[in-house]
Amino acid sequence: MAKDLWLPKGFELSDGSKIRSLLYSGDEWQIFDTNGANNILLVRPELARKWDEFDFLNESLLGDVACGSETFRSLSSHKKYTLTAIENGKSPESKIDALSFAFALKESRKLSEEASFHDALYVEQYSRLLPTWTLTPYVDDEVVLGTYITGGVIISTQSFRRLTNLTGWMPVGDLAEIIKTAGFNVPADADSLAKRKPASQPMTGSKASISEAAGKNDQLESPEKSAEAKVFKLPGRPQLEEFFNEHVIDIIFNAQKYQALGVDFPSAIVLHGPPGCGKTFAVERLVEFIDWPSYSIDSNSVGSPYIHETSKKISEIFDKAIDGAPSVVVIDEMESFLSDRRSGSSSGLHHVEEVAEFLRRIPEAIKSKVLIIAMTNLIEIIDPAILRRGRFDHIIEVGMPSREEVASLVNSLLAKLPKSDKLDVTKILDALTGKALSDSAFAIREAARLAAKAGKAVLDQESIEAALNSLSKAPERKSKRIGFVWDDK
């Protein structure tokens, strides 16, 4: 690692202190520990000029450090303040530390609407996150904050319930205050979660509180305000996005107005369509957005060759979901369990028992506030008793994406990346129309990888075309089913 050091150990700085060790490094910057009262950040002049251009950090705060043939810009930070790369995965040691970071995130966002802070340097002394503009996809600020608080777990603050479980040392009220300090909403049920006691008392810090500067608010967001912010987004699938918002999200987060008219909970849903149409992706995004405990039923996890064993495991999962309600049960490859009992593909009493178990448990689970979503590629072989109203009220066909839907996803992905002004989106859409949305996501991600590998600062047409060529040359993958398989021979 010594050959990568910009400054050797023992190098004397202008204040008389000497370099002791390298703490963190990136392509354009390095952070060193010294034997003095300060740590030091070294950056290449080009990055320092960009910080000054966007008012992230005035160049007057930076000094010059020459070593060999190179001259770097330097920033000193007292060791009582945090100076680190966000991606190092170290969590804050106290509520004060977390509040300081949240305030810095909020203030830094005011300076640029486009910069992503997931690869930034955190300079607590100046309440700044300094972006490094690496060629990696944009990360939402809610994810940046959640990942920092948890010490490296990639999670959004919108997943509040899960976040409380990952920060057991911190009272829920403190967590809500930190999220609000960053300018984000907390869920309507945060006040009920606040009754939870922390696993241990949070550590105390000696740093001054920034709560007054952050303009903290001791009250949680009202349910009405929180509900208004709950709009589910599903790039590339506007109709499915609208359905989920109307029939699931709105009912969940505006329960009072629906209950007044006798609608207690969203009905069960079936998504069906060809492989690769995006069913699983859509369900995963919905479950992540709702942020309830989720339970999966699929042939790999509950299938068994032994009589009664499969129905027993199915019952156990429903029991867990009901005990953890509100929650979500996702039934994947539902044809594995719920094919027509009258067909020749069913396996006698064993199969009949499994279907009967679902018939019994689905209405019970819905009454207990368990959202049920099932997926299948073979809707035509599902038992009619399962699909009737009262069990699955909504049977939604998810076809292969149209050109407009591909454009919606591609534009959403490209908006989060630095890209060339000469990028021809029309050629991208021509190549991706008719393919699965997962292919579109792969193509953009692969193009970014190729551009980064070539040392480019932006995503250009050459990288895009190389990624599309690799996609078209990839061998067609055969679908593989785990668990029960029917043989038509």
C-alpha cells in the first residue's frame, strides 16, 4: 500500500505536524492521520476547484502541499470532528453524531440538486458532504442517511420500521428526530413505535449539539402529512404503479377514510404474465416501500415430498404473518401449489390438502391485516376456487413492456448518472423495446461499468452500444423451476 501514499510516513506539514498513517483513500483524495491535533484531507486540484464552483467548500479554506512533482490541496480538521469517507461503513457513536451528519446532508443538498452523496467525504467541522462525482449510479439521500446511521446496511429512512430494528441502541423518538433534521418525513405510526425502549442507553458525546442550527422539531409528522407523502413509484410500469397506489398504498396509509365506508384492508392480488415481464421486480419494490415484515411462500421454501408437510409449512408461514401483522405474504410460482384440483397434473389428496389450506388461510389473513400478493406465469391452470372474489379480488396481467414503458425506466436510470450531451436515447430504446425491463436495467448498469473501466467521467454512446451488443450476444437463458414440476409427456 505504501506505493499508493501521496505523502510518506513522517512527511512534515506546514503546521509542524507529521504524517503518521493513511486513513482512507479514493482516486482523487486521501485522508491522513497526523501526530498533531488535526487530521488532513488531500485532494487533487481539479476536485477542489469543483467544490469551490458549487460552493461546497471555499478554496480559501484549503492550503497547498507539494510532494515530489505533484501539488495537492489540503484541508485540516480537528480530530474531535469527524473527517471520513461515507462509504467506510462506520456508524455514528451517539445521537449527536447522527444529528450532525443529518444536518450536513440537508445543508449540502441545498448547494446542488444533482450531486449524489453516497461517495462523498464528510467534513463535520464545516457541516459539509463533499461529493466526489464518481461514475456510479445516483443514490437517494434517504438511502445515504439510512446507510450511514446503520454503519453500512443499505437501507432507506423510508423503511422506518426496519431501521428501528437495525438501530436498537437508539430510542425511536431520537431516530425520528434525526430523520426530520435531514428534512425527511417519518411515518404516521412512529409515535406508537416510540414506545419501544432502546436495547441499551446511547453513548454520549462531547461535541456541541447542532439541534438549534438545524431547527429541530420535537413533534412527529402528523398522519395526514405523512400519508400525503406516500406515493409509490415504479419506473417503466405506470399502469401497475397507478394500481398499487390506488388499491394498496392509499388504503394502507389513509385507512381512516376507507374504514368509514367499510373498507378495512387491501384485497389480495395476483400478478400474472410471461417470464421476464417484471412481476417480481414490481412486488419487491412495493414490499420495500410499504416496509412491513414480509414472508415468502414458494416451492423451494415449503415444498416437501412428505404428506401433510407442505400444508403444515404453509400454515406456519401464515401464522407468523398474522402474528407480525400488518405484514405481507408473497406467494411466488403459485401454480406450484394452487393448480386446478380437477386437472391431471395434481398429485391426489396431497395437492388437494394444500389448496384447501390456502382457501382457509387467505381470508383469515386478510382480516388480520396481512397483504397477500401472488405471482404466476400460468394463470390458466390455477384452481378456480382460489381466483374467485373474496380471495383474490384483483387479477392483473403484466405484459412485456411497451416502448413508452422502456423509455420511462431508461430515462429514470440515466437521470441518476453523469452522461454525455450527445447520448442518443432513441437508439437505446430501439435496441431494448420488446425486451424485459431487467434487460434495460442491466444494459445501463453494464454501460456505466464499461465507462468507468475505460476511465471516462461520463456515460457515452460508445459505452452504451458496447453494453447493448453484449446483451444481444448473451445466450438465451432457460427458465429453471425449483420444487414441483409437471411433466406433460
